[in-house]
Amino acid sequence: MSGYLAVIVVVLIFVVIFQIAKASEYVSILKGEKKAREQSNRINGFLMIVFLVLGLIGVWYCHDLMDDSMLGEPASDHGVGVDGLIKVTFIITMIVFVLTQIALFVFAWKYQEKDGRKAFFYPHNNKLEVIWTVIPAIVLTVLVAFGIRHWLRMTSDAPKESMIVEVTGKQFNWIVRYPGKDGQLGRRNFKLTNDSNNPVGQDWADSLNHDDVIAPDLHVVVGKPVKLIIGSRDVVHDVGLPHFRLKMDAVPGIPTTLWFTPTITTAEYRKRTGNPDFVYELACDQMCGNGHYSMKANIIVETQEEYDKWLATQVTQYSQAHPAPEAAPAAPAVPADSTKAVAALTK
């Protein structure tokens, strides 16, 4: 019932608007086209200024309302630089936006049609065109250069002391592989992939695979660089690390990498946000199918001691793929008295 009522209300609104438009048209005929146009221009000019003021207030209110409420403070060293670049970009674009909007609406109000005023035809000015072309080009070039600098840093060779973690995407979850005590990941072969006991196609002939661990979540150590080796089993995914201000495509057959240093543990971030249920998220930032919305994993930032303790409780994937054979049951022991009785009967 409420749906029908809403449709009726919308229809009535359109009817009212149509009738008002028709009434305005009749008024313009009675008053004369010129007077009606002048009156309409004055009203529209006044509304331009009203819309400008209300629009700028609305923009500021939305910014103040949403500022730092979506992602919170960055939790990686790269994230601090990325946030700084975003703020500089925002300030520059905001200044340009405010100035151009003020000019647009004020000019529409100030230079409306009036008696005795004639439009000035101004088709070309080389100086103006150079100014509004060169200055934006220089500013954008500087911003792009700083963006490339940050990009090259996070995709450069990771520090030697970095821990290595492999992240593989598949519809619709992440598979995270950790090296064991040797600190190296074993060789992979996509032909060996199967969901039952070898989800990333580890080659068991490579001994480096024997201590590798697979888990559904990403565990990293605070203050220690971590290098992510990223891939995909099926379609293009994207490793999105919003709290660390990083993202990288996961492409089938083409491994990609990035590295970062987490700076705030999960426990500390919960204290800072006052949210005891907070958890860092590894999301898929590339539309990858009808289950894309559910493709995410938790990221746990912890101390080295906590990480070592967690890793020690994990079962290697090699052990899961090669379970030890069950021992055959031992033959029941024969009592000594029974042995003597059997010997007596056979004499």
C-alpha cells in the first residue's frame, strides 16, 4: 500500500510542477515576453547566489563530517606519505574548485541581461590560454611525479630483513602462504593445484615446500618490513590494504610484489579507535564475479613473539598433503599359562 501511495505522491508532484510551468507561460504572455524574461533572469540570478552559498556550506559540512571517519590514521610507513600526498592534492583541487565555482555563479548573477547592456564578443586571447594551460600542467606534473615516487618506493626491492608472504586470490577468497624456518617459499607448479590438499600448486619435490604453512589470514610483525608476493588462480583480483594505503593487482600467471612496514599492532589500533572488534582488512579491490563482496581476509599485526607463537601452532601444508600412515595394530599378547596348555596338548 505504501508503495502505491509513494507513486501517487510522485505523480502529483510532477502534475503540480507542470501546472506551475503552464501558469508561468500564461503570465509571460499577459505581461509581455521581454518583461517575463527579465523577471525570470532576476530570479535565476538570485537563485545562483543562494545555490552557491548553500552548496559551499554543504561541501564543507560533508568534508567536516566525513574527515578521517572512513579509514582512520595510516598504519604503515608508506601510508603516511600517501596520506600527505592526498592532502596536498585535496588542498590544491579544493582551492581551484572554490574559485571556479564562485566565478561561475557570481558571473551568472552579475552579468545577467539588463537594458542597455550588450554582450562583448571575446573569442581569443593567447596570454590567457597559455596561463590556464601551463599552470595546471605544471601542478599536475608535480603531483604525478610525487605519486610515481611513492609507487616506485612501495614496489621497489624490499629490505633484506623483510619477511616474505605469498598472497594468492581465487574466487572468492585469499590463500596466504608463509615460509617455515628456512625463510624461503618453495617452488610452485600450477598443474599441481587442487583444492583438497594443494591449493597453490606446491611442488613437493622441492624441499623448501616441506615447512611452508597456508592460512586464511595475513599475519605480519609490527615494525618489520613485509614483502607480499601476489598472484591469482583464476581471474584478475586486487590486493587492497586500505588501512595501510596500498593496493596491487593479482594477475593470473604474472606475480606482482609490494612491501610495507606495519607501524601499529591490531591491539593498539583497537585502543586508539575505541573499537574492541576492530580488525585490519585485506579486501579485493577489483570486481571479480558475483561473490566479489565476500572476498576478504583479516590482517593481524602483532609482535614478533606473538607471530612466532602463532606460527609454531600451524601445521605445514606438506604434512596435510602427506599424512603419516596409520600403524598396524599389535598382535594380542598370549598369556604364559595358555602357552603351557597348548604345549601339553601337542605332546
